[in-house]
Amino acid sequence: MAPVTTDRPSTPSRTAPSPVPSAAPIRQPARDILVRLQQVTKIYDNGCPALLNVNLQICKGDFLLITGPSGSGKSTLLKLLYGEERATQGEVWVNSVGLTDLRGNSLSKLRRQIGVVFQDYKLIPRRTVSENVALVLWAQGFTRKEVQRRLLPTLKMVGLQEKADCFPEQLSGGEQQRVSIARAVVNTPPILLADEPTGNLDPDNSGQVIKILKKLNSIGITVVVTTHDEQLVKMSEHPVMQIRNGKLFQVNRQSSRETVP
Ligand SMILES: Nc1ncnc2c1ncn2[C@@H]1O[C@H](COP(=O)(O)OP(=O)(O)O)[C@@H](O)[C@H]1O
Ligand SMILES: [Mg+2]
């Protein structure tokens, strides 16, 4: 099932297994829902409405693009998923855990299952590439051996094994973003959220970043990417949703026209 608003019929999955010839009726196996928003409204303390009655389901293995103009609510939606902000109304579940009252250790535990990538990378300037990536594992109590076991393959996956000892300022923007992706997935979280990951990059570097996100999706990580880059949306073969004025719409990709929410 592709990501759907909860009040819409589901569509067949890109990853659903092909039907096998058989005399018996064929049933699509139900796919696990990883993220669910039900009637979610977010109004910031200053009265600014960011999301209004949003319904959304994201299944395990999905790759979802969320588009929309600046200020439409994209970052707010992701912040609700990793517990940086709380819904004013409605319910948010990630991996069957409700976030409404989640605090302290329970919230930290959930966050370990969510990799996050930001537009501005957020790397630690005085730490090398290796250290920036390994810090996540050290903070989570991984053994030295386990850190070593994970580090190199993750840097290789983003094409940065040669830059392991460089500092962020010695890297291009595209390379820094690839470090931040490595950092986000080095502990193999089931879900990766990327908030405008290509926002500061030229088309070549954007392409590389998207290719890595797709590779991660192909090995089973559920990926949610926000972007206001129309080119990226046009080129995408993945489901696209659009936020406008805090409301979420499913986009008809063939004609790039919105459908009813
Ligand atoms: N911490 C905040 N306090 C008050 N208003 C905010 C805050 N963060 C975002 N907003 C407002 O919420 C709306 C949605 O913002 P945001 O989710 O950042 O949009 P986008 O990521 O699509 O640019 C905007 O009107 C923005 O000004
Ligand atoms: Mg934003």
C-alpha cells in the first residue's frame, strides 16, 4: 500500500509481490503501518497554525515525497514524527508508539529508531567525518568493536570512505550532506526522515543524495523526504503528497494535479 491519507482508498504497492498463477484467490499481504497521523492539528504557541486535520499512513518500506511551498508545514510534520514538536490535537504514532504523551527515556528510545537529515547538515565542525558518524553509536552505548564494524561500510555506502579523517569544512556541501545521511543511518533505524535534504545543493549533488536515499529504501528503510524542488517531484516515480496551508493532499503524479484530500 502506498502512503495514503486515511480517508482515501489504498493503491497497489510498488513493492507488492507479483501475483503467482494459482487456482486459489490471491490476497495481497497486509503491510505494516509504520507511521500514522490521525486528525492532527498543530498550532504553535504564538497562535500560528502549521497543520490542520492531517491524516496520513506510511507503511514499512515506503518512499514518500512531501512537497509544498515554504511555510506550508513540511518541517512541522517531520518534527511531530521525531517528537521535536507535539500535536495540538489528534494522534501521532510511529512504529505503534503514540507520541502524544511520550517523554524522557521512552522518547529517546523511539528517536533511536528514526534517522533525521536536515537541509543544513548539522555536523559538528571540530569532529572528523568518522567521529561525526560514530558519535551516534557511542551515545547509544555501542561497543568499540561494533562501532568499527559499522563505520566503514556506512561511509562506503555514501561514497566517503576516502574522507573519513576530513573535517566538515574540508568537504563540499554534497559531501557534508552525505556524512549527515551516514550519521542518520549508521545505527540502522527502520525510518529515515529527510527535511529538504537537497535544499542547499546543485542538481548533480541533489541527484547523488536522492540516489542514496533510494538505495537505503531498497534495503528496507522507510524514507520520508520533504522538498520544495519541483524538478525532484516531477522526476520521482514515488508517491508524492503536497502540503498547502497546513493541509495535506495526495498528488496525482501523471498530471501533477492534486486530488481531493
Ligand atoms: N517554532 C515556531 N513557532 C511559531 N511558528 C512556527 C514555528 N515553526 C514554524 N512556524 C510556522 O508554522 C508554519 C509552518 O512552518 P514549517 O513547518 O517550518 O514550514 P515549511 O517547512 O513547509 O517551510 C509557518 O507559518 C511557520 O512560520
Ligand atoms: Mg521546512
